[in-house]
Amino acid sequence: MAKKMDDNYGFHAYSDEHLLKRIWQVGIGRFFLLVVGCILLILLNLLISLNKVKVFLTLIGIEVLLAFVGGWIYFFIRLRSD
């Protein structure tokens, strides 16, 4: 009993799933995580581009193309598996 309490530091876990996975399963949580991810990506692009518009837009363009290609690959893989 004491060993079990030492492993969890006295806290009880109500679920074995990770917090992000539980948030992703809820509709508004999915939207919230996507918005936070987009904001972090834009801030990272600003940090990398050092506030130069041309570099910033180039980074955004590359990311949009990668998302487009990745989406199509995911779509075709999912289509084949069904």
C-alpha cells in the first residue's frame, strides 16, 4: 500500500489517457487545440522570420503546401484502408 502511494505521490489518476487525447475527443476541445496550435505556429514563424514579411509569407506558404500534401496522403491512405 505504501509503495503504491509513493509511485503516485498520493494522487489518484482517474484516467490512464493523456490529457491532450481526452481534450481532442471533445468537439470544442478539438477546435481549441487547433486554434492554439495555429497561434503557436504563427508565433514561431514570426520568431524565425525576425519580422520580415517576405520570409514570413514564404514560411506560411511552405507550411500550407505541406499541410495540403499531407492531407491528401492521409486521405488516400484512409481511403485504401476502408
